[in-house]
Amino acid sequence: MAGHFRLATFNIENLDWSPSAQDEFDRRLAVLRPQLAAIDADILCLQEVDAQREAAHAPRRFIALDRLVEGGGYANFFRATTSRPGGAAPADIHNLALLSRWPVVEHRQLYHDIIAPWRWTPPAETSVPQPIDILFERPILYARVDLPDGAALHVLNLHLRAPRAVPLPGEADRKSSRAFAEGQWLAAQKREGQALEARLFVDRIFDVETAPLIAVCGDLNCDAYDAPARILWGAEEAASGPRSLAPLALRIEERARFTVIHAGRKTLIDQILASPALAARCEEVVISNDGLADEATAPDPILGSLHAPLVARFRL
């Protein structure tokens, strides 16, 4: 739409392809392609984009993503993606991708660039024999997009760790209450640590720009007011300070404010958080959650996604 642009985030739920499962992939395409067309984004942040090999020893490429967008409105978009930390090739699962109608003039991934890995020494009564290195699950993707009005849009695409217990190495009884509690605590540390890395990177942008346009998008794997989301706000309350990031989905009426259903509980774990200058340009926020399946009872294979896309429209 002239004078506007649409920014969307969508956890596309393990987008994968293999020659042996071509029929299943074709069924997914029949669901996902119309969904992406309806989103009609100018900038699209995707999570859980897997990478595949065409042959046993070939390098991993985004074959499933290429086939998903070919022939459609996103086919010729500029693209930025993450790679496996320490390498140039994408990881096998859960990569991040950003597709943009306009040039991506800068992009990089953040992986312990600001928050260093740390070590945790388990209590003496556990059977874990040595300290555990705490590392994030995957990088954050940063991209700077040149908007057609000449402004720069800074986008962070992130997918924080799910609240599932981290397996403890050497723990004989992984189902014990102690192992579960310690694993849950480690998962929370990873999720909040990476939220902090994203927040501190955002503050670096604020340090050098006046009224920057910043969007932090993705799957936070937490409710809208949980600790990782509050860390990303950068203020005591959302949208309460000059450097705060406002959760735009909170503008949606409460009954429709969810992106995932788990065992009947509706949660808002996918978000777009905007800097004050960007939030002031926001005209509409939509979550396309009609008919969203409950992830606790959805049958395999999943044809679409168990996440609903979140879309915000802004003035240029």
C-alpha cells in the first residue's frame, strides 16, 4: 500500500524438505503459500527455517525456503539468514531468515557478542561431575533495511529458548525432580541472557542515533509480561521511556491477543517490539489466529504452523 509498509514475524514451525517426504512437503506448501500471501509483508521475519542437503555430502542450503517462496510475491525479496555459530553454513534446524522488499544494506548475527558464555557449578549433591558451560541455542539476526522514504529500519529477529529443561550432562536420573528443576532454571538463564544481549545491542543503536526506527521481532517463548519480554522493554513499564520498546501486540483486544494455544491456554509468545519513533508510525496490528490448532493436541504432520503470524502496518 502506498505510503505504508507491513512488517511481520512468523514462526513457520520446522520448515523442512527431503526427497523422501516430497508429498508431505507439497501439502505444507498448499497451506503455507496462501498464508504468506495473506500476510503480504514488505519485511518478513521467519523462525525455524531448516536447511537441507541435496546429496549426502553437499553443503546445507535453504532448499525448503527457496521452494516455498518461488513463484510468489517474496521470490525476489532481499534476504538475510543466520548460520551455525562458528561456521559459514546454516544450521540443520531452527535458522532465522529475514525477507525484505527493499535492500538489506547491513546484516550480521549476534551470538555471545555482548553477553559472554558463562559457567554454572552444580550443587555438590547432584551427580553432574563438573561445571556446565551455558551457551545460547542459536544466534540473533540483525538487519538494517533502507526504507523507500530514506529512513533506516533496524530489525532484530530472534527465537529465544523454549521453557524446556536443559538436559544435565552425567545426570543419571534425568526425570528426577532435582534434574528437572535445575534444567528449567538453566533454560530460563539462557532465555533471559539472550534477551539481554538483544536489549544491549538495541541500546547501542540508541547511543548513536536520534529517534531510531527499531523493531525486535520473533518468538520469545514467554508470555508478554515475563522476564525476557520485560528485559527487552528496557523500562519499568512498556513504552514508558525514550529508549523503551513497546510490545505492539498489546494494542490488540485481549480476547484476540494470542499467537499459540497450548492445552487450551492462549498465549502471546510471538511479538514485535518497537522503538518510540517506530511505534508512533504504527497504524494497525493484526494476529492471524483464526483456526489456530492447539499445539498440545495437533496431529502430525503439521501442515501449516502452530504459531499465528503477527503483522504490523506503519506509515512511511
